[in-house]
Amino acid sequence: MPNHIVLCIGNGFRVSNKAVRLYPDRIVLTGNTLYLDSTYINYLTLAELSSIIAQRLSHIASNDLNVSANFNRQIDKLTETANFLYQNYLSYSLFENYLFYPPYLLAKYFYCSFNKAIHWWYRSTEAMADLNVLKVTHKEQFALALSKMHLLQTRINQALENYYYKTHINFLPLDYVTHYVEHSETPSLSKLLKKSPSVYARHPTLAQRLSYIKYGELNRLSGLLINISPTTLLKDLFSKELNILQSDYQNDIQETAETKLNYLKHISSQHQETITLKQGGIIRSFLRSLLAGLFILITYACITTDKAHDSEWLIGVIILSMISAFCLFRCYKMYKSIGSALLTMKPRGLILPCFDKAIPWKQIDSFEIAGQMYKKLNLYLNPTFKLGEFKPCNAKIKYNKRNNHIQITAYEIRGKIKLPDCESLISDYIRVAHARIELQLFMQNKK
């Protein structure tokens, strides 16, 4: 049995052995704690609720919480080692880069392998816990409970998020969640069952969990889940606790939202300046010119030599001439790109010379700066965002339209730009953009 049972709003059913501080009384709980999410209980029967509680208690009985904590510590140590090697690989000179590259690759390989194994272990513990439930409850009741939780998860999370932005309304939290779920579209069970699993996922998909308990009557399950309606179970079991919980939740979320509003107003006024980065590469262009000049001299020496002008001589001259022409072309191409606009950062978005319209910061899902010889900025955009047509420019920019991925290459040897220094700046622009969106949401809901 758990040391404590906590009735809460949001975050689902779970067990934890971490110390937690409860508000507003600031009670500190230690030991194993079972969390019961009131937003889900509202849609479960007593048998379904019992099956979910049994599944969570199985994790305590199997000592999964202590084992997973040890695994997490080992993963953190391995991650620190891999990051240390990677940072050293990027920061040292060219010779030392090659020296650090093999151990970095080895650490990365073992990290990925270990990570997959850990996630597989997490999924296997869920499978064992699911099988243990069948010892105390009927298979169909557990299948119904699992399906309801998977079908309601997205809608309940969205309802709680919306409620956070509507802190001024008089709705009780659970009443608002019920109203939102009732008026939102119910996802298809068949579509949910087709969700493909990932080797890096800690939790199995619904299809995998139903296969663990060998439940195959999917048509019957779909029929039973056509209408997921609220029950009176929650009020019958926790009438007094429910009123206290909702009152505390309302007060807490209003204070949290007020703090967040002040924070958003502060950061939304930051980074109003416009910053343009220009392509560097003067030293690199000079080195390429020297290389091209060397091949031209070699070609000239071959042409003016007194050696017999046979077929081998002719082939050699042609090859050297082609290499010289190629080097000159690369010099010319780099010379044209030096000083050209690489990217412009504005409050409204990122402007690239190869696109007519700016990329709003909120449409950038993630980005990274990598590369050894050249620094490359990789931008991963929102898949639904339409960027428009790509047009050639002096800057070296590649655009993968299918994946909505942009790669910008910066030539530099202590040149005009320092692309790695822009990482924190780009993060700030994205953070400010999201802050403005959140602030707008708060203001719209207040109106």
C-alpha cells in the first residue's frame, strides 16, 4: 500500500517516491504516494477506477520506482560524459578535434543504445503491471479504463490549459473540464490504435497495452466507447474533499496566472532591435585563391615543360586544368557571397534572402547550430507552416520543403560573423514570441 493518497486536478494517475510539498498548507509528503486525478475519475466506473489504481500499485509492489530512480541517475552520468566529449570536440583545435572524435562517437553510440534499453525497460514494467491487474479485475473493465484515459487525455489537458487562461471565470475547474470535453470532438478509437510506437517512448501505445492483456474484441470496445459521459462516482466518493480541492485549485491557479502575467509583460518588451548577420569567409577565400593559384602554376609548368607531348601529358594537363577551373569557380562563388546578408532577426520573425516573407518565431519548432569546417544553422519549422517559393541567393541556404527544414551554412575563420554566438539570441527571440502569444491569450479571454 502507498504511504499517502493525493486527490489532484491534472497530470493523470501516477505513483511517485519523491518528496512533494502540498499547497496551501505546505505539507511535505515522503515515501510512496498515489496520485488520483479527479478529472479522469469523473468518467470512470468503480470497476474501471479500481483497475487503474491496481495497475499503479503494482509499480510500488514490484519496486519499479526505486529501480527507475537508479536508472535515471546512470542516464544522467552518461549524458554528462557524452556532452563533455562533444563540447571538447567542438572547442579544441582541428588536430584535437580529430583526437576527440572517436571517443565522442563511441559515447554517443553507447548513450543511444543505453537510452533505447532504458525505454524498453520502462515499457516492459508497464506490461508487467498491466498483466498484474488481471489478477484482481476483469479484462474488459481494464481495457475500457485504458481506452478512456487515452481518448480523454488530449481533451482534458487542453481544457485545463484553457482554464488557466480563463482564471477570471466563475466555473469550477471540474465543471469546466466536463463542459469542454462534452463540446469537443471525440477522437476515433481505431485511429488511436493505429498510432505507431517509438523505440524512445517510455509508455507503450494503447494498441500495445491491449495486446499485453490479450484483449482483441476491438469492435465491442468501440461500441462501448461511442459515448463517454460523466459519472456521479467522484461526487459520491469525495464530496467534501472535492469542494476543498477545487477551491484551493482556483486560488492557486489565479496566483500562478497573475505571476505569469507580470513575467510575460516584462519579457514581451525585450528584443525589439533588428540584427543582420552577414556572410564571412575572407580568410577562407584567400586560402582557396592560393590553392587555385598553385594548381594554375602546376598546369603552366606542365604546359611549358620540354617533356614529350604524348597522350599521358595531355590527360594530365586536362585534369590539372579542370581542377584549376574548379578551384577558381569556388573562389569566385565564395567571393560573391562575402558580405551578403545571411539572415536578419527582427521582432516579427526571421528574414532570409531566399524567401519573400519572414518566418514568424512561433513557427520555429526547434533549431541547432552544428558543423566542424563550416557552422550550420538548422531550422525545423512547424510542418503546417507554408513558407512559399525558394529563390537562389548568394548565401548558402538549403530548403527541404517536404520536411520544412532549412539549413544555413556560414563560412568563417574568425571572420565577420560568429554564428554560434547567436544561439542564445535566437532562443530569446523565440521565447519572447511565445510570451507575446500567451499574453495575447490572457488578454483575449479577459475581454
